Amino acid sequence: MSAGLTTSASGETAHTLILVGLILQGIQVAIVLGIGFLVVLAPGLGGIIFGAAAIGILWIVLVYSFSYRRTEEGDYEGARTPTLVFGILSLLGLGLISGILYLVAYSKLGDAIDETTDVTPPWNPPAPISGMKYCPACGRPSPSSSRYCQSCGARFL
Ligand SMILES: [Zn+2]
């Protein structure tokens, strides 16, 4: 089983955090659009506001596809870096609360990766056999008299 295909509690938390961040920014865009409609009769200002709203919608599509969808699919590794970038950019922009949510989600995604990564036990060397020595390169035994590893050919010191 590889990392990312299993769901984890932290992954679920990250998923929810990103969703709330998206909803908040969606509301912001809706407000900006609403203002745009109100001032649509003032052409210059309306254009600027619709431009801002268009950027906001593009942003939400980006967060949705790179953070939200990937987290939903259990691709925590793939969602993690975009979520960090979205968090920082949101903090720099107007989305303070969303930015914090994304950054918390980013750290939760890190936990989720840990939780879903298979913990493989450290490689255990075989029990020493008398009359054998162990290759420093591959760890396999060879007779004590040999000058080269019988498994990989590395030279013994
Ligand atoms: Zn060897």
C-alpha cells in the first residue's frame, strides 16, 4: 500500500480546512462581484472590480483543483505544496482567515502523509555466523577468508 491511497484523520481535517477557506474566499469574490454590479454604471471602476473578481474566481479554481481535490483523493503529498503556496499568497492578499486555514491544512497534510506512509521496519542484518564476515556495501555474508564480497563483489578492507 503506498502513501496517499489511505485516508487519515489529519487528511480529513485538512480537507475540511481547505473547504472552509474556499467558501470564505468564494464569499469574498461574491461580495466583490456584487459591488461590481452596483457600480457597473461607472465603467472604469466596474472594470477594475470585475477584473478583481475574475482573478478571485481563477484563484478559487486553482485552490479547488490543487488543494481541495487532491486532498479529497488522498493525494496529500501532491496537495501539500500548493496548499502552502495558497496559504502564503492568501495571507499576503486579502484572505487572512483563509490563509491561516490553508496553512493549518498544510501542516495537517504533513501529519496525514506521516499517518498514511507505511512504516517499514529498519533493515535487520542477519545474525552473525562464525567464520563469515559481512560486506560493508551490501551487508551479505561471505566467508572470512574471502577478499571480495561473494554477493556484490565489493572489496573487503
Ligand atoms: Zn557485498
